Amino acid sequence: MNQKMSMSGIQVPPEIVKKYEEKRFEKRAGGLVLKIDEDQVILDVEVDEDFASMVDALPDNQPRFILYDLPVKNRANLEALKTIFIFWMPMDSAVALRMKYASTKSTITREFRGIAMQMQPDDKDELTLQKVTDKLNRQQGINNSAI
């Protein structure tokens, strides 16, 4: 299988895509935090359900790509998991690093299927479970909160 390459030349190895698919198959809250290491995307942290702990662990001066399966109620008021893509881009990141991640973002969104919502926060105050859930619900025309 060929690795897909971004405009920056950064590659997403097939094993990362496979790990994402396996995580989605689990059908529970959680996800993957990815980072760029040299010329490829690697797994930084595998996240189980705790969204707040994941946010707290994000570096204050380095970007990350986050793929997180968020439990919400759908229009029929049934539990559903929606994959959100968070492009963590703190303002204190070095400009060269910000550019490297920005030029890789489209590769991430192309490689990882099923993303229901994207967001690009630069402050952890924007990344509370309630704010993320509210944004997803607004985008999908639903007025429920996280389960």
C-alpha cells in the first residue's frame, strides 16, 4: 500500500490509518492524537474516553491532529458516535512548525474517512467537551448535549 503524501511531503503510514479504523470499529468514545515526526505522521497518544484529560495533555507550543469519536444523540434521540477532527494549533507554536502542520492538514482529512466535523482551536478554553458537542450539534441541526 502506498503512503499518501501531503504538499509538505509528510506521509501518513498505512498502519496509522489502520489504527484509526480499528479505533472507530470499537464503537466507543476515544481517539488518536497524531503528530509529525520528521517526514511522517505518527501516533502520539491513544485516547480512551476522557476528553478533558486528552485536552489537558496537549502541548502548549506544538500542533497536533486529533481524531476523536464523540458520543452524541442524533435526530432520533439515539446514541451515535461522530468523528471529529481537531487541528490543535496553539499560538505559541513556531511558525515553521505551524506551516508544516497546516500543509499536512488536507492529507489528514483525505486519509481518515468519516469525519463529521472539523475545528481548529488555538486555545484550550475552546476545547471543552460541551463547546465541541454544541458546535457539532449546531452543525448537524441538533439541540442535544453529549451523552
